[in-house]
Amino acid sequence: MTRPTRAVLNWSHLRHNYELVRNVGSGRTYAVIKANGYGHGLVNCARALSAADGFAVACVDEAMQLREAGIQRKVVVLQGAYDAAEWKLAAEHNIQLVVHHEQQLADRDSVTLSAPVGVWLKINSGMNRVGFRPEQADAVLARIAADDKLDLRHVMTHFAAADDRQDDSFMAQLQVMAGREWPVSLSVSNSAALLRDKTVNGQPLAEGVRRPGICLYGCSPILGESAAGLGLKAVMTLESKVISSHWVPAGETVGYGGDWRAERDTRVGVITIGYGDGYPRHAPSGTPVLVDGVECPLIGRVSMDMITVDLTDHANAGIGSHVELWGENLSADRIAALCGTISYELFCQLTPRVKRVARELPTDTPSPCAAAACKTHG
Ligand SMILES: *Cc1c(COP(=O)(O)O)cnc(C)c1O
């Protein structure tokens, strides 16, 4: 037997989530699959979403991985080019680039491009991370317009706190974008903004392209709102098995540092997963772990390769019991909150030791019954 620790990926849930958000509001929907598809696998996510309007990745390296895998769909690089060589690659491989800084235009001017490059102008509407300040926009737009190898596609921005309905910055940033005419359509929405009302001065902000990420993977982008309540389905289920169980008498401790002490005679189950797999070391005692479908509390510190759970109240569980750490039956949002982080980080931290396996093939070929239904209905 090989190690049973694996991330099972449900590609039909990825497609379900994409279709769900695509049908909220209007505008095209580019799936954000940066950082290895939020840990789910860059190329497999792109294959599963082969019908997507386009993709967004963080860097040219990621865009090139898609091209090298034969994926020819539209792709935009959210950080744009880091140097002149990346401008050339973008031109050769039909990769669209965000332009957020003067340096990128200087790099562009230092090379001859073999073909026009689609560019998205990034405006800093208040997050103050990257982007041109609104008052710089006219000069940059003129510079792009004067360059026959730059093809302006969209003007974009990114929100600092779209996930928090109580935070006023969302409306302030929207107002910056809505406060003037732009020569091309906008792209403003991450997952949270896509699901929120973007009415400014009585007008819903029109968007050419939205850029949802986390909601595609089945997590809630909005604070205090559950993914299930939003109709989203978990794509990744992180699984393992119980490999040992034994009784520990009341008064003794379990694990490194002896942090957790048994208040009663306790049956300890040992599961083969740890921070070496990306299960968060900061998961506190009490974090739920599903053992054969029953929530059992984590006890003691997370080790590199193992965790321990309290099986005292789950008499049927033992060696070989199936374990879910998060996924279809235990939301990653809930685990993340207990660990003081966000689902994004849990996914991105999964290490290569965790085998990624598909619940089904990562293609969008209709299932036999769907194909049959098509036939019946002519
Ligand atoms: C990562 C990212 C997104 C997607 O954000 P989610 O919160 O995962 O929806 C959208 N736009 C930009 C610029 C990003 O960097």
C-alpha cells in the first residue's frame, strides 16, 4: 500500500462553481488559476475549465506552463512582465500582460515585439500595492495608444477589502473607477466583488471581464458567509487514514511539548498527515477531523508526518479508518478560521508529497448519461 494521504480533486465541482459565478451579473469571466491553481494544479484546472472565457495567472512563467501544455485560451498575467525578455515571450505566445509600473513600459521600449501584446492597465484605486495612481492614467493611456504593438484590452483594479461588507474602502475604490470615462471596458472583480452589488451613484458598474479565484475552488470569498450558502462546492478533499490507535490513561500527555493532557482515559488515533504535507502546524487542539464521517477533535501538536485525534467517543474507528481533513464534508474555510488563516493559504501550502488524484478525468467531456440525454433530445 502507498501512503493514503492525498488530495482528491472533483473537477465537476470546479466547473459547477465557474458556471455559478459566470451567471452572476454580466461580463466575461476569467478563471484565476495562479499559484498552481491555488494548489489544485495549474494545467489540470485549465483543462477542467477548457470552456472558460480565459485564465489569469500571476506571472509569465505560469502562462508559459499553460502554453507548453498546449492550452491556447486567452491568458492574462496579473503582475505583467518582470523584464524585457518576458515582453518578447508574451508577444510570441499570445499572452496578455498587466501594466502596473513605468518600468514595464521602459522594458517594453527596449525590445522589438514580434506581434502586438494585449495589455491591461492597472489602476491603484486605493489598495496601494501595485498600479498607476488615477491621476497618472491619462499619460499612460496616451503612451499605450501611441504604441502600435500594445493593444489595450481593459483597465483594471483590485480591491483591498471586498470580502468585508463592513469596510467602506470597497465603495471608495469603486467610486474611483466609476468616476471617469475609460477607453476600454473595466475589470475590477475578484471573487468577493463579483458576488457583491457594485452600484455607484445608482448605476451598476459595467465590467468587461471579472477575475474570480477562491470561489472557483469552493470557498467563501465573503467574511461570515458560508460557501455552501453561496451554492459553492469544494473541489479539493484532503484525505488520509488512521494508522494507529491506543489508549492513554488520564493525566498523561500526547505529542511534542506535552501540550495536551488527557482528562480521561483517551483512545488516541494517529493519522498519517502533518505539516510536511501542508496540514497547518498551528491547527489547535479541538480542530475537527472527520474520521469515517464523524468529527473527532485534533489533540496535541501537529507533527511533520502525523497528527493525533481523540477517538474515545468513536468506538468503531480504528486503523484503516478514512479521514477527511477538509473538503466536501468539512469546509476548508472552517479549518482555516480555526488556524487563524484563510483557505487560500491552506491550499497553497499543500506540499508535493500529497498526491493529487482526480475524482474523475480532468476534462469536460460530457459524461455518458449527459451525452445520452443530448441524443434523446435531438
Ligand atoms: C488573486 C487575484 C484575483 C482573484 O482573487 P480571489 O480573491 O481569489 O477571487 C483577482 N485579481 C487579482 C489582481 C488577483 O491578484
